[in-house]
Amino acid sequence: MIALITGARTLAGNDAARAWLRGRLDALAPTIIHAGDATGPDAWALEFAAERGTPWRRWSLNGFCYYPRSAPLPWGTRGKTPARRWPLERNRRMVEQVATVDSGAIVLALRDPSSRTQGTAHTIGLARRAGLTVEEWTP
């Protein structure tokens, strides 16, 4: 099972959010973890993967997807995409990839309603429209 982790950077210091994510990942035991490259939930998910030897994919805003022990692969080029839309494009590509590979994938979303960007809410909407299961945590 693939787990895609999305979460607000504003939760980086939230111990309850970290504990929820760790508990869900422990219970689900995903075979691969996809996450972005932000502090907080993204970083926690990749730490979990490293601790357990779970394969992972880190979708970086530099346009590359990083894999353990292999060369990064490009996921997109910025081209004419405005800077403010680039993270949303990354979110779209992550969801599309995960949904294409595993229609039973799960999205663990740690949403902060006070977040200025609402990137996690954007990813939740994309995932639901793609038919993926979403489990959401909010403070």
C-alpha cells in the first residue's frame, strides 16, 4: 500500500500531529511513502520511512523526485508556471502519480485551518477527486 503524506509546515512543532502521523503509519505499514520536502509532516514521514527501511519518494519543489539509493527523476519543469502556483503543481503531480500506481493508496493529511497557503487542503481535494482515501487530522 502506498501512503501519500501531506501536511502544513505550520505544524512542524506540533507533537500531537507528529504522534498521530507516526501512529497511522505504524498501523498501516505502507510499502512505500510519498511526501513533499517541507518541514513538519513531510519530513516526519520520510524519517519514519528511513527508520523502518520503507521505500520513499520525496517530491521536491526543485522539480525532481528523490528516491533512496538512485538518481532523482524530474517530475516537471517550471516553464511558465507562476511561482505561487508551483507548489500546487507539485501536489497535483504527486496525487496523479500515486493514483495511477495504486488506486487503493491512502492519503494522510495533517491540515492546519490557520495556514495561510492551504496547500494541504488543495492536496486533499485533488486526492478525493482522484478517488483516493483521505484520513485527515486537524488541531
